Amino acid sequence: MRWRRCGRKSAVADARRAPDRIEHLLPAGLVPEPVELTIVVPALNEALTVGEFVDWCHEGIRRAGVSAQILIVDSSTDETPDIVLARGGEVLRVPKRGLGRAYIDAIPFIRGKWIVMGDADLTYDFRELDKFVDEFRRGAEFVMGSRFRGSIEDGAMPALHRYFGTPLTTWILNRIYKSRYSDIHCGMRGLTREALLKIDLRSQSWEYASEMVLKAARLHLKLAEVPVKFYKDREGRISHHRRAGWLSPWIAGWINLRAMLIYSPDSFLMKPGILLLVLGLALALPLGLAGPLTIGRIGFNLHWMLLGMTSATLGYSCIQIAVIARVMHGLRPGLDTWLARHLTYNRGVWLAIVLAAIGTLLDGVLAWTWIQRDLALTSVSYPAILGLMLILAGFQTFGFTLLLEMSKRLVEQRGA
């Protein structure tokens, strides 16, 4: 990585090639120094709009009364970087590696304590930065723009996105993360530099948007939402989704949904897992210890026993995967300490041994009976089925213990 001061001639030369390394370009006369606000915006061949966009940023900075840095993260092959530098903005030339990756690459070059993100296509009005700055001054750590609470110009958003896709995915995320967003896909958003580091952005592509929103909720950052204006594309400009084809918005929606699920094992693994485990044990333990039962008009026999065994095994697996996922994504403050204290390697191994030993003992009784009866069995042994379940649980516990220890070590290495 390196930076250099750049005039018009050298910037144009750079623009004629796709960047193959990270390079920070500064306009002539600019001295890098700490500022209050950094505007970070990725750009890819936005020569048609980027000049006016930078002008909007300057106007928004004046209205908000802040010192600011305009940083365009660029991987264009047109004149985009040259135009930005001529208008007084900084350019971070990066290889084309995805939208989320552009923000990750920008982190070391951000000089402001507050950050506003968006698009350079004039669809979001950066002349109204004061709304974000006001929320930062009130102590907000993550400020989400909302097109639905602001305004949407006719033709700016396809009806499928406006009335189905965005409301549905927003509702799903709010249900999972207990948040109150009205527009999780709004591209204009702000956060403090400390919040960006806490979020620890990992997504390389479109899903960065959902990752930021859901992590902000999960980390209990101080949230705020402000209305923003959303305009349609300027005449002659084709959005990146349209350039990629009609399937692109569906792919973006799918990978955003994937991000929601990856970072929320509680909702679809932990809670269902606990329910399945309790239900399975309620069926398997009484039948395994007492044999067939009749409660009222309902008879509980082998089929119920197998259902209980399956339910308990599946539920136990769900809980284990959820715990490992929580450790890996690190979004539960204090969880690592609790796990280190209670779910230790020694305890896990000894529990696995005890479960497997009890299961082996129960199945050993069946095996001895089978031998005594000349390798013939005439009835179902419910304790033996319970034994099989316990052997499975013992193996699961041992494997979970190993994976948990590996996950803890990976998290420790990442933190270091």
C-alpha cells in the first residue's frame, strides 16, 4: 500500500488500467490530517456522475459544519479517478474484488471519527449529510438511512424491490435480531470508526450491507435512523445490477439472506435445537427406562421411541453447531468467558465417556441376552435403543468438544 500526490496527467494514466494493487492518490495541495467525518464511497466506472457527486459531498460538508475527507474507493478503467482528484477528493485505487472488500480496503485510510457510506451515482443525496452528523453528535454509533421514511423518486426503485424484496428481508432481519429498521438495504449509512472496527466486516460482496446492519444490532450499538432521498439513475447511466443482468438483484438478495442466517444461529438452530432436545428426551427416557406406556387413549411404543431418539439427536446437534457459530462470529459479549469457565475440554471429554459408557452397558445387556438365546431375540429392547442414543450423544459430545476447542483457539489467534 502507498499514497502519492497526483495531478491530472498521472491520474488519467492510472485510469486507463485496472488497478492491481492498493494505491492512495491525493489531489495537489492536500495535506492528510485528522478530520471529523470521512465519506467513503466505492466507484466503478462512474465518470458520468462522480464529478457532481463530489460537489454534492462538498456542499453537504459545508451545511453540516464539519471537517471532512472524501475518499473514493475506485477500481475503474474510465476517467473516474481523474475527475475525483480534480474536484478535491481522494482516490484509493484497489483491485476489483467486490463491494464489501472495497470498504475493508479503505479502513486504514479513514481519517475521520465518523463515517458516511453510499454510492457515487447520485441516487443518494449527499448534500444532506447534516442529518447523519446531528445523530453522531447525539451519541449514535450506527446511523441507518431510510428511503421509506424519506422519499423515493418515481422510477428509482423497481416495484418488486419496493413492495416485496426490501420489506420482506427487512422484516426477516428485524424478527431475527429484534431490531427496528425500516430499510436495511439503504445504501447510505453512517457509523463511527470504532463501530466499524467492532463490526469487523468480513463480507466481500453485496452481503456487506446486511452484515453491517445485523452486527450493529447484535453488538448493541447505539442505533439511529434518518430519512434520506433516493433518486433514479441519471439519463445515460445503467445501474450495476442492470449491467449484470436481470438475475443480479435476486443473487444479491440471496447472499444477503445468507448473511442473516450465518450470523444468527440462535433463531434457526439454538432455539429449535432446545425444543427438539427436550421433546426427544421426554419421549426417549421414559420409554427407554420403563418400556411401552399408555397415557389415556394414546399408546407410546417403538415408533414413539424412535421419534424421540431422532428428535433428541437432531436437537443436540443443532445446539452444538449454534454454540460453535456463536464462538466463531464473536457477537455475544461475554460468551467466550462463560464457555471458557463451563464448557472446558476436560468436562466435555468426561461427559462423552460417561454417556458412551452407559450406552455401551445398556447395549451390552442386550448383546449378552442375544448370546444366551442362541443369537435370537423375540422382543424389542427399549433400554438398548436408549443405549444407542447415548452412544451417539457421547460421540457427538466428544466431536463437539474438539471443535469447540479449535474454535476458541482460532478466535484467540484472530484477536491477537
